[in-house]
Amino acid sequence: AAEKKFSAEVRDDNPYSRLMALQRMGVVDDYESIRFKSVAIIGVGGVGSVVAEMLTRCGIGKLLLFDYDKVELANMNRLFFRPEQQGMSKVEAAKQTLEGINPDTQIIPCTYNITTTDVWDTFSADLCMGGIDGRTPIDLLLCCVDNFQARLTVNLACLTYNIPWMESGVAENAVSGHIQLLLPGTSPCYECCPPLVVATGLPEAKRVGVCAASLPTTMGIIAGFLSQNTLKYLLNFGTVSEYVGYDAMNDHFPMISIKANPECRNDTCRSRQAEYAEKVAECGEAAHPL
Ligand code: ATP
Ligand code: ZN
């Protein structure tokens, strides 16, 4: 059996004690609850793989990894994957590395294209029963894909099953990126405000035949923001950011707060907004999920 590297026992040689120190220092009330959290990562590329490693090293209970692609040598200007993993599926390669880092984190490989219509039921079941106990939904979904269609599928699934999620992106020129929190009914859904997408220069429709630029630095920074926001959300400390942009040319980090669009073209988004409005009418501020 794999050695338990992250046991709750407080010992100097146990990485968990360093994390538990956050609790002793009053940053987090209950750090240990991270062991009971389950997060889905869609896209295990330049951003998703780094987020997976960070959360594994933080002692997360369970990660569901979604990606249909294989590791290529062309991926070596990013972090995480190694040349000898070339040809392996990204998800299997990630599972191997992550289990070696922390055997207490359960890694569930999901090696399919989430936009294919005939996997919708599988995708739905994976999200709705992906919780730590295998019966309840995942606690959070992180979208780390590089295309619009996959983001729309994530948006639809998260609205349908009421799953909180965070979106991330790095621009084709590799010098800007963003993270965004999407709480169904409360904050905007991915279809609520397309102008934001345009304004921040997201690689919307990937141009065919154009080799996009990528930098491990920009991807690592975005992965760091996404992982940090995930910890804050799951462990309930600090302020969970709604949107953080990153402009590498000027080291500028625009932060904005956006409301859901009452005229969103997505019907499910509008009904989630109505549900939330009802809750607010009933219990005021306490209705907010954060
Ligand atoms: P590049 O395209 O530049 O070679 P990449 O494909 O690794 O790099 P990244 O931005 O690093 O792109 O990562 C995005 C990841 O999201 C990829 O691994 C890709 O396979 C995955 N992905 C994109 N769309 C889907 C989808 N529909 N289902 C599952 N995984 C997806
Ligand atoms: Zn919407």
C-alpha cells in the first residue's frame, strides 16, 4: 500500500502539518475539510494540469480529470508533464504523477470529449455523483479548456445541475488571461455577458492553422489564481474573487464585479436567477452562496 504522506498526524516531516498551520494561525477555520472536497477539472492542459498538482499538494480529497488528448512533446514549454510521458493520455499521465505526490488524493480519470452528444449522460453522472462519497455532486468545477464550445457545454451542465464553477483562459498571444467565478443564478453564466469575453480577448474560436503562443509563466500565474480562489471558496476564507484579469505586459490585474444578465438568452440561467431572487426575498443577504 502507498505510504500515507499526508496523514492528519502533526509531525514535522508531514506536509499536512504545514497546511494545518494555516488553521493555528487563524487564516482558515477548518483546513481538514479539504480532505472531503471533490473538484472536477475540465481540460488537463497548460492551466488544468498545474491546478491539479496544486490542489493535490494542498491535500484535496478527490479530483475528477477530464481530457481526451495525449501528451505531446509540443506541450513541454508548459509545466507538469514530462517528455517520457509523450503518447500517454494526459489524464492517465496526470493520475500517475499526482498519485506519486499524494496517494491520499483520489484521482478519477475521465478520458472523453465533453462536447460529444452521446457522452452527455456519462458527463452528467460523473458530475452529479462525483462527490467524495460517490453519491452527491462535486463541490466545484474548474474549466481549463481552450475553446468556446467546451465552455458552453460546461455552462449548460453547471446551470442544469446547479454546480458552482470557475472559468479560466489564457489569450492566444500568451500575455493575458483571466479567471471568473460562476455561481448559477447568482453571478453571470457564460452566456450572460459575451462582451466581457470580447473585451478581454479570449481565444474564442480557435483560428485553424495558426499556432497559438503559450508561456509556462502566464499559464502558471493563471493556474495559481484559479487554485487560490478554489481554496478560498472551498475552505471559506478571504474574499472569493468574481473576476481577476491578468495583463502580463503591464502586470495589471483588473478585478470586476458583474451581475447575472436578467435577459440572458439561456432559459436555465433565467430560471436559476428567479430561484435566487425568491431566496433573497425570503432570507435576504443570507441567500448568497458565499
Ligand atoms: P495546444 O492546443 O496549444 O497544443 P493544448 O491542447 O494542450 O495545447 P491547453 O490550453 O494547454 O491546450 O489545454 C486545454 C486542454 O483542454 C487540452 O488538453 C484539451 O485536450 C482539453 N480540452 C479541450 N476541449 C475539450 C473537450 N471538449 N473535452 C475534454 N477536454 C478538452
Ligand atoms: Zn446567463
